[in-house]
Amino acid sequence: MGKGEMAGLVRAFDWSSTSLGPIENWSRELVAIVNLTLCSHNPARILWGPDLVLIFNDAYRFIPGKRHPDALGKPAREVYKEAWPIVGPLLENAYTTGETFYFDKLLVPIDTGSGARDFYLDYTYSPVFENGKIAGLFGLLQDVTTEVLATRDLRNSEARATRVLESIGDAVLVTDVNARVLSMNPVAERLTGWSLTDARGLGLDEVFRILDETTRQPIESPAEKVRRLRTVVGLANHTILVRRDGAEISIDDSGAPVFDENGKLTGVVRVFRDINERRSAERERSAIANQLSLVMDAITDGVLCLDRSWKVIYRNPRALEILQTTGELTGRQFWEAFPEARFEGSPYVEHYYRAMDKAFRAGSRLFIPGRGKPGFRWSYSRRTMASWSSSGMLPISAGRPRPCATGKHVSMRSTAPASTTSGCSRRTAR
């Protein structure tokens, strides 16, 4: 009768106390099926006679749990009392009719010694005949609890991921390693014009068509770029998504690779959003800036704009003419460019700081003598010129105020007048 613990227990058991009778009186059919059970590597058991007396092998011992080895030779109704409402009718029907039955992932509560636990079993029973009549049932089972729970966890995880995907405000599109669409959230469906049902399995280039806004040329497939670089990548600026119906949407986009536990690339995730309103605002601002630039180029006043560190960040062409310089001012520090403008009592210093620190408008009218004359003179371009100059400082707020200086020639003279106006007295440059 084979080897192992259960083979020894079967040989030593007092079978005369059961409906099977002494072991030496067993039929050839019973001995054969018991040997088959004890030699099986899979969990196997026999239910013999009208009482369905239980005989099982070593691999089956976890099913009786704390009732092992006492379950050996006991009627099935007694051994499986917590599961009998489920398995009892099946076993009794099989014994009565001789029909073979099989259940996939049957949920069965079993007391393993630490309380009843739910097991999922692939469960089968076949009739065993003796002298042409049903004498018992032979069954194999496989514990698939771990597989069922893992599948359930995976299904729950996928459901959670789907709910998260659907709640994200950005469009999300997932492809496999060959850039075929696997999943997309409702935002992605709305922006691309493709439903997930229609898009699943299609190539990304068909569902996610993108062009350069300026050149109108196709942009490199995001999936190809991610696969090539194996890192997070973003689309170039001014990218257009062409919807399924041909409509166009300005988008921002990024892509990220998906790796398995072994570091193998398994797919790509695209995240993108509609920026039509932002691009419209950018284009409007650009148009206003271009128009303003044309106006600033055309006016007769000179304009300088400085940042908080006194760096020149803008000047119009007229400013160069008034300041009589051929050098570029943009990017230079104002007081380095015009050191002669910084002297005791200088109206420029006073008014510039008032505009910078206190956000006050300020202005003055000052005579600028030529070279060799006493008084203030410009020397940035190594030329001097006698003139009356009217200047104003306007604070520009962008968080903190910074000055924008405007100036213009009032007149051109060959000699300096006796005094300045607006309360600004002539000072000797230092």
C-alpha cells in the first residue's frame, strides 16, 4: 500500500470497526483504488460505501487539519461537517447516480485547526464500481486558493487603477511596448475623439496624431522617443493634436516608460492636456507685444526699463539717439553704463530711487552741457552734446516696482543756459 505516513496509518487502522470490514477482506477494487490514492502526489481521497468512509493520502492531510489523523476511517458527513451543506449534496448525488463531477475554484470552508478558513478547490469525484455496482468515489483536488486570491487582488488593483485613471483631470493613454493602445481615460477619449473600445489595439500614431504648430510637420512618435531614451520625455513646444474628426487642439504632453520587476520595458504612459486657452492667450500677448514694440520704435521719446538690480532690460531706438551712444545698453548695469549720472544731488539718482523703492512717479528737466563745459555730461559714447533733456521715471509693478525711464530732447543749444528747472540745480560731475 505504498509509502509515507498515511500508508502506515491505513495498514495499522482497525478497519473492522467500520463498514469496510477487516483489511484482509477488502475487494480487489478497493485495494487497487487505495493504492492509487496513497501513491498520488496530488491531494487524493476515497469515500467508500454508503457511509462514504474517508481514506486519504499524505498530500491531502491539510484538508482535515486538526482532525488528522482522526479523520481516517470516519464518515464524510462527520469529517466535513462545516462544509457539508456545500459538498454533501454533491457527494451523495455522485454516489447515487454514478455521475462524475468537477468544480473549478469551488469555495469550501474548512477547519484547519485555527478556525474555519475559506479554501478554493478544483474539485473532482469519479465513481468506483464493484461487481457492476457503485461502491465508492475517488477524487482528486487541487488547492487554488492562492491563485484565486492573487487574481482577485489583481482585479481589485486594476479596478482601483481604472478609478484613479478616470478621476485624473489630465488625459492618460497607455500603450504596450509595441506602441499599441491598451488603455485610456475619459479625458483622453474626449481629446483624441477615440473611444477606448475603438482605439484598443491600434497603433499610437493612428490614435495620437501630433504636428508641429509652425511647420505642420509630424512630430516623432512619443512612444518611439520613450523607448529609445528609456526615460521621461516631453513634447516640443507648440504641439498640435489632430483629433479623430480632424479638429486640432494645442497640447502639453509628457511620456514615461513602464518597466517590469526585471527592468524590462513593458509599455509607455502618455499624459497630456488641452492648452488651447493658454496658447490663445500667449498668441494674444505676443501680438500685443509686437504692436507695442512697433509703437515704441516709432515714438520720439527715449525709453529705458530697468529691473530691481538696475540692469537695463529694454531700450527703444530713440533712447540710443538721445543718449548719443552706439553701444548696446540692454543687459548692462545702468550706473556702470552712466557713471557721470551718479553725483551728489543728482536728480537722476533721486528720481530713480523714488521710482524704484517707493513706487513714486518722478521727473525733471536738466541741461546737459557739452564737453569742456562745467556741469554734468554724458560720456558713455565718448561724445558730449549740449542739450536740454526732459526725463521721467515711472514705476512698473510686477510684484515689486521697478523704474521705466522716459526722456526727450527739448532743445539743442551751443551754450548752456544759466540754470536748470524743476528745482534741479547744476552739479559738477564726479
